[in-house]
Amino acid sequence: MTEDATPKLDTSVPQTARIWNYLLGGKDNFEVDRAVGDQIVASLPHFATHARLSRQYLVRAVRYLAGEAKVTQFLDIGTGLPTADNTHEVAQATNPYAKIVYVDNDPLVLAHARALLTSTPEGKTAYIDADLRDPERILQQAAETLDLDQPVALMLMGILGHIESDDEAKKIIDSILSRLPSGSYFAMYDGSDTDPEVREATRIWNISANPKYHLRTPARIESLFDGLELVEPGVVSVTQWRPESDAPEISQFCAVGRKP
């Protein structure tokens, strides 16, 4: 990307990645993002805790994929701003040879990714500035780092809620997985509509933030895995997916599936 083509950073409009960064306790956000985050927390006081619990699921899923599932390649789309326990840090702590490609289209994420997403000497980490709705571009550029003839873990953490249509979301997932070999995985989490307070927090989010977010039922989330082999325990709250300690069930639901 040339300097002239770099997207402009608009600090007047709240952005999902920056709001999420604020809820996770990060510093890469602006007053407009913090205002929306504070509104959400006022409606749902435990929302920031839910954000951290979702992050802990990502850590467990990546450890499983890099360890037990023996996946050495990760395609993390909608990575968000770098915080603690990023995908490459968790994967390469398990397997130093792991290769990770991050994808996002927020200019602030792009600026920080260049500086912060490092790698072990044995592995490799790359960043692509692209939109989830452009899988062809993502795959073309990812192939510069990943061997798409070998299994890849596709990760869509907290991003599919920005796709309102189930059909469109499924089409995006399938278009990427169709280019990946047997033994590849798909891991995700997103908000469900099981909690009235979360529905209210999402309403507040959608008044101000960009892009908007759409909750799904757990059954609709499960339908995104049609054609894949669900890894136990299937579609569950993020706190219930292979937990390392007791935690209450929350309305963020997740699953990991394997391409047969």
C-alpha cells in the first residue's frame, strides 16, 4: 500500500475495534469510543468482563489448534487492535514455527499492526489491509505467507456480527474454506440474543458505532458450521468451551469446526 492510499483515520466516529480495545483495558482509543463504551457498560456493567472472557476463549482455541490439532497456519480476519495474548503470541508460544496472517481494514489497526505484530524467528506474522467481504483479495495476499495447500485455521472472532445476513456470512465462510484443504479449521465467537441486557447494549452500540452489530441465536450460529465437524463441546458460551476454570455462562457463543 502506498502512503497516499493509506485510509484516513476518522476520530470523530466511534469504531468497533477502538471500542473493543477500550473495553479490554487498552489505550488505543479516542473520546468518542470511550463514550460509547461507557454507555454500554452503564447498561451492562459486566460487558467489559464479557469482552475479556471472550478473549480468554480465543486463547484456549488457539492453544488447542496449535497444540492438539497441530495446525501451524492461522488466518485471523477482523483481528482488531493488538492487546495482550494476540493470536500469534499464543500460537507461537505453543509452536514457534506457526505462521499467522492478520486481516483488518481499520486504519488505526493498520498503523499499530505494523509496529506491534512481531514474530518468533522460526515463524512468520503478516498483516493484510482488507475487508472480510473481499475473500478473494484476502486469500491472494495470504498465500504470500501461508501455504494454502496445507491446513489453515480460519478465525473470525467477534466479526460475523457485522454481517446481518446469515446467507452472506455463510457464503463468506464457505468461499474461504473452499480454498483450504481438508483438515483446516474454522473458529469463531459472536454475540447471541440470549440476554436482554446484551440486546440493550447492542442497541446502544448501533446508535453510535460503525459498523453496526447484529446478534444471532445459538442455532443460527451453529448453522454457520454446516458441512464442518464440530469440535467438542460444540456451540456453547465462550466460558464453556474447554474451560480452565469455572465461569458463568455469558451470551457470547462460540465453536470450532474442522473441514472433513
